Amino acid sequence: MKTLTISIPDSLKIDHKEATLYLVEKLYEVGKISIDQGAELLGMTRKSFMDLLSSYGVSFDYPVSYPD
């Protein structure tokens, strides 16, 4: 796995966790990673990641019932 280092202006007032969340959400949105990969990168369950995507208005095509 690669490590990415970026500089974020203090004026944005976001921490490492929030920046990671935004990056993973966008990677999913543009089709670079799957729901399972996104959940793994964020250390959460598939359902939690799907709920997060939904809260950001990101649509996905996934069965309604999803085992964890």
C-alpha cells in the first residue's frame, strides 16, 4: 500500500481523519475503489461506509440487505 503525504492549509480546519474520509469518498465516487475497499480504508463496516456515502448524497447500486 502506498502512503500519501499532502499539505493542507490550516485555514481549512480539517484533520487527518476528515481528509482521509473525503479522499476515500471521492475515490469511490469516481469508480477507483469498491464499497468494500472504501470501508476497509476507513476501518469501518460496509454498512457504515454505505451510510456515510448516502449522507454525502453519493448514490450506489448495491443490494438492500448487506451482510457485515
